[in-house]
Amino acid sequence: MDTANLTTLRGLADKATAPKLTLYLVDRDVPDPWGKEPDVFADVARLIQDGAPRHLP
């Protein structure tokens, strides 16, 4: 998720939920690779894999 998506979601969420929404990687965006070259998809996949431990038990 990137900052623009997070802002939109927080605007749609209720007061109790909005503060719980965060960026997937906390300190940086996960860019949308749609329409980009395959190497960009691979870079985004690595970012997601690197961030996964934060979200898994």
C-alpha cells in the first residue's frame, strides 16, 4: 500500500478503525507495479516478502 491509498482508506474508515490502518512496510510505500516492467514486479515482490514477518505470527 502506498501513502495515497492509506489516506483514502483512512478517510473511509470510522474513528475506531482509521488509526489501526498503516503502511505495509511502516516506513515506506509499496509501489504499484501495474503496467511496469517485470523487474519492477520482482522488486515489489521482494518488498512484500521482506515485510511479511511483521504481519505473520
